[in-house]
Amino acid sequence: MPALAARMFHTSSLAATDVQDSTTDEQEILCYCEWLTRGEIVAAMPYVRSLKELRERTRACTTCFGCDADLEDLVALHADLFGVAL
Ligand code: FES
């Protein structure tokens, strides 16, 4: 039974790590329709003034809208970047 307990503990530790990584990984695909990573979307934010302009520039969340909540979370996290390069 100790081996089972160790395996269960290890599994739950990995799950916590996966959750943290999924919210911070710049290379993670956010919009699968347009195959855009989180980093690509964040990189476009200084060149637009709003979420609407960000969608127009990157085409993020313009097809199935399945990534809408993730896109809004990402924008909320980096809202200070809007328009800084304009
Ligand atoms: S996954 Fe982003 S529009 Fe479909």
C-alpha cells in the first residue's frame, strides 16, 4: 500500500503543476481555430486599444468563440499593455 499512496501523491502533485503551467505558458495555444498562442496574442496588445481591435488584428476568437473566456482572462491579466506602442 505505501507504493499506491506514493503514486497517488505524485499524481496529485503533477495535477497542481499542470494547472499552474497552463495559466502562464506563453507557448500554449489559446485559440485553436486561428492556432494562436497566448504569447502571440499578448505581443499584439501594445498595438491595439481594445479587445475588439485585438480580435481584428490577431483574428483570435473570431470563428467558433470557444476561447472567449480564456481570451478575456488573458486580456484582464495584461490590460496594462493596451496601446503602449501606439
Ligand atoms: S478556438 Fe478561438 S475562435 Fe475557435
